[in-house]
Amino acid sequence: MSKPIIAVSFSGIIMKDTPWKKAHEVWFEHYAKKLNKPEIEEYAKKENWFDYVDKVMALAEPELNDSERTIKAREKYFDVICDFGCDNLSLENKEVIEYFYSIKKEFFLGLITTTSLATIQRILKAIKHEDLFDFIECSLLEEKDDKLAVFKRFIEKNEKPILYLGGKRKETIDFCQENNIKFVFANFEKEKTEINSISSVNELKELISKL
């Protein structure tokens, strides 16, 4: 590689995380209506709502196997994210994106996300930033929500990023520490709450200037 890689997550960095926060609520509402079971909507309010997805899909698609149900469930989920993300362009983090464009001569930009490739491509097209990333690695529909599988594929295809800006998934933080990848929690929607985090573009610039 002629330039080092800075890799980022998508939700909360390139775009405000509203579509991802709302999508599961719409997902459960859809299946509550489809199955005529209003109680399914209540699953969206549970902290472990993800654990109820398979239960709902077994009711909704009894003729499918587990892998097929996972694919169908995630297709619906990502369709909802697209609806939110493509129709609400004000959710774009413009300052962050503009800064990333400004450093592309010095760094490759990589995207590591459990959102599907089709969804990412649709949103990037909608916000007119299809050329922002040099490398994109997304979750496969049958993988459920496995960030480490995506991260490992990214490294196998490219190389280790010198910095990963992401959310607070413990498994991702641990993976970065184990593989000598600098991890920083990027939270552009709230005040900084931790030492190893940034909450503004100025902090992002300062962080990258020290790499």
C-alpha cells in the first residue's frame, strides 16, 4: 500500500445514527401487523430486542431454514434503513465527510460496517459521495451482525488500518487492541464522555494530525 488506511464505521460517523436506531422499531411493527400479533411491537422496546428476531421470523416464514430467514429478516431491516437514510439527507455529517475528502491524498479511506453493501451504496449515491471510500467491506446478509467477520475480511483483502473510528462494541475494541490497531470511539452527536473518544471535527483533525 502506498498510503496508510484510516477505517471508519458508517452509522454515527458518516451519517447520524437515527436510521439504525429507528429501523428495528419499524421492523417489529411491520411483522406485528403482518402476523396480526400486536405484542410483537413490544419486542422493539427490549434492550435485547435482537434476540427476538429469530422468534418472529420462525412465525413469519416457517417454510424457510434458519439461513434463509436471516437473509429475509436483514433484507427488510436494511430496506428500512435505506428509507430513512436516503430520504433524510440532513442526517449526513457534512463536516466530517468534507474533512475526510481533504485527507485522501495522504490516506486511503476504508469503511468497515455490518450494514449491507447494497444499503451503503444506495445511501452514498443519495448523498452524492460514492467516491468517498477507497475500500468498503460490509456484512453478508447471512452473517447476521458479525462485525469481527467483516473486520477480518477487510484486513485480508487490504491491510490493517492504522486507525479505526467506530462505536462502542466491546468485541471491536478488543479486536483492535489485540491487533495493534488504534481504536477511537467517534461520537459526533453527543459530548465526549471518555478519554479515548472524539466528539467534534476539530478533535478528529487533531487526532489524525498526530498519526
